[in-house]
Amino acid sequence: MLTPNKKEAARGNYYKLWSRVFKSEARFSKTQPVPMFGDENSTKEEVDNFYNFWYNFDSWRSFEYLDEDVPDDNENRDQKRHMERKNTNARKKKKAEDNTRLRKMLDECSAGDERIKKFRQEANASKNKKKLEKEAAEKKAKEDARLKKEAEEKAAKEAEEKAKADREANKKAKEAAKNAVKKNKRVLRGSVKDANYFAAGGDAAPAQIDAVLNDVELVQGKIDADEIAASLESSMALLLPTRSRPCGAARSSVS
């Protein structure tokens, strides 16, 4: 059967015309039923199955009816064998030519099949979509990694700055505590001196001065440097009542 030309296919009868062609060729198939050509509503699976089948078409035609030489009973055995070989080669050639004809017909048909073009466009669109999604995911992963790195660096920097500030504050606090100890020691020594080392009357004896100063050292040693300033008042409150006591009593009360 003749295949439709481009003008005929362009009139809108493409699927109908090609369906007739393949329906005519289907009678030569060893495999039955044969997948039909379909129409513009055929699925990709149906179209793929159709072309896969026809590009691997297995015809039962042997073309024996086209044999040019038919041996008869009067010919000898050698002549018959020669004719059979000649006919076999001719049949193979005709079958190969028929397969070529069918493949050429399929190529012509598929070239104008809008369904194939549509499926390719959809596949390309899906591929491009996946590519864009992959690129977007990679871009997002890089951005997330960058933000995470920046956050970690910022956190590390803030932690280092805080640690540095804490060290500086601690250093200043220790310096302030040392200064407070020195200052409080001077104040405390000056206070007991102003109190005449708690002597009952007249100048304090050297022994009492030493005893009171030792008591001062003992008190300062027991009080934390950070608490000295706050405890100075209460420490003085403990020491002042001992002014009327002998130095031994003052020592025993402190210890």
C-alpha cells in the first residue's frame, strides 16, 4: 500500500492515513494482534510500543511466489539444487529489501509524527526542570553552608570577645581587690592607730600595738579580698568594743 505524501498528511488526516498503511502491513506479521498506529490522544507508552514493534517487525512472507526458476521432475538433482540455492538467495534478498522498505516507511512516518515531537519537548522540559531544581538545591546548600559558617564564625568571635572581656574584667577585679586590700589595710591600721590600739589610757605599750596589729592581720587574712570593703564596717564594729579589754582578751576574742 502506498504511503501518504506530505500534502495528504498536512490536510489533517495524518493519523487516519497512516493507520490504513499499517493495518494493511499488519497481515504479514507473525505476531498477532499487532499494535495499531493510534491517534493524537495516544499515550507515550502506546507510541513507544508501536514503533518498537514495527522497527523489529517479523514478517512471515518468504516470497516463494516470486521464484523465477521452478524445478520440475525432469531435471537432474544437481540442476534442482542449483535452482533451489538461487531461489533461496533471491528470497533472502527480497525479504531484506522488504525490511528496508518497511524501515524507510517507519522513518518517514515518525519524522512527521507530532506525538514524538511533543513527548520529546515534555522530556526536555522535565529534564530542564530537574536540572534547574538541582542547581537551585546546590545553590541553596552553598548559601546555607555560607550562612552556617558565618554564624559559627560570628559566634566564635563573640565568644572570644566575651572571654577576652571576662578576662579583662577579672583582671581589673583582681587589681581592684588588691588595691582594696591595700587600701583597707591602711584604713584598718589607721583606724586602730586612731583608737590608740585600744589602750585603756595613755600611750599603748609596744606589746599591745603588736598584738592589735597581729589581730588586724588575722582578720584581714580571714576575710576575702572582694568582701573586705563591704566587711570593713562590721570588722571595726567587732574590734572597737575591745578598747576596754586587756590586749590578751582582745587577741582571744579575734582568734
